Amino acid sequence: MQTFTIQTQGICAKAISFSINDGKIYDVKFFGGCPGNTLAISKLLEGYEAKRVIELLKGNDCGGRGTSCADQLACGVEQALIQAEAAQHA
């Protein structure tokens, strides 16, 4: 299982960590943000297909910021999948 931590910008959460194993996402943790919302997102996504997480959450906006905790998680998952694929082909 590979664990990733991303530093965020423009949202309340300062960082997000998650693990990916066999294309599924686990152990999502938000450091900061709205505790009820971020905890709910973490529970709902446990064991979810990483590619589906990207489809569902990418582009979600929080209060006109142009991004959100969910959006930045999706972008982080997308980058993690790109990195993992590149490592497989190296």
C-alpha cells in the first residue's frame, strides 16, 4: 500500500493524506477543514475505486474559492495514480 500526503492551497485543510492499494483509496485524512464534512468524506471513500473518486470530486467548489477539500483530494489522487503508473513503466 502506497501512502501519499499533499499540501493544499486555498482551502481550510492544510494537508490531506491517503493510501492507494490495488487502485482503491484508503485511510483518507484531512488536516484541518470542516471536521464533520471531511470525516464523512473519509468514511464514504474507504475502499472506493481511486478513478471514481476523481470523477466524483474533481471540480467541486467551496464558497466560490474555485476549489474545495474534495476537489484537492481528487487532484491529489489523480497525481498519485499518474506517479504510480510512471513508476511501473520505469
